[in-house]
Amino acid sequence: MAQARNGSEAADHSRLIEDFGLRIGRAMGWPPMAGRLAGILMLSQDPMTLSELQQALGASKGSVSETTRLLITNGTVDRVKRPGVRQAVYEWRGDAWVGCLQHQLDQTQQLLELAEAAQEQGRDLPPVQQTRLRDMRTYYAFMVEQMRRLLDDYKRHLLVE
């Protein structure tokens, strides 16, 4: 029974949050808990502490902590320290989809760097393996170029809305 805070009242969105857990989790390769946590923070009007997230998910502190790190890494959640408050809070980023796409671009760039290094190191391999390494580099170079263009287009699109 996960809940998202709505001002001072808690509105029950458990069905929608469970759907996030299944669909976003599966699509992004995340565990269902990450999808549920993403749903909770996306629907929450206020940032939430680790304890609040733990209670909303009915999960251990370690599990929630690990899951928030995953979402931060994936560009959708921020950990924010509020002045005068001991606990950090977590919030859905206002530009979460930009952050998500930037994370995917960064991952793809790392794979391009691997492909370039592998192609260089594999110069003495037989032609079949060299072709595979060249194809890998070509693929990731294409993907990085397209993802950069997509990210720029998406940012421009957001300015128009």
C-alpha cells in the first residue's frame, strides 16, 4: 500500500504505483521496487525522507537507500539537503526525462569508448573479429550521435511548451 504525499494529506495511489513498479521497472531493467519508488516520488508533491519512502514502500532502509541511488544514477531523482534539517530528502527531478536521456547517452558514450579501444587493440585479429569490432564502433558512434541530437531536440521541445 504505497502512498504519495499530496500536501499535508496522503492520497492513496497504490494501484498506479504498482503499475509503475511493473512497467517502468521492466522497461528500464530496474527491479520493481525502483519503479514503485519512482512512482511514489513522481506523484509526491513534497520531497520525502528515506524513512518516509521506507514506510511508503514497506521496505528496509538498505533496500530503499540502494534504490534511491539507482534512480539518482539514472537521472530521475535528486537527493537534496535542506538547510537546518538533519535528514536528506529525495525528490523527482523537474527535468527527470532530460536526466534519464542524458544518463542513457552517457552509458552509450562509454560503450563507444570501449568499442574504439577494442577496435584499436584488435588490429591483429582475424578479419571476422575485426569486422565485428568495427561494426560495434559504428553502431555506438551512430547511437551517440543520434542520442545527442535527440537530447538537444527534446530540450528545445521543452522550451516551446
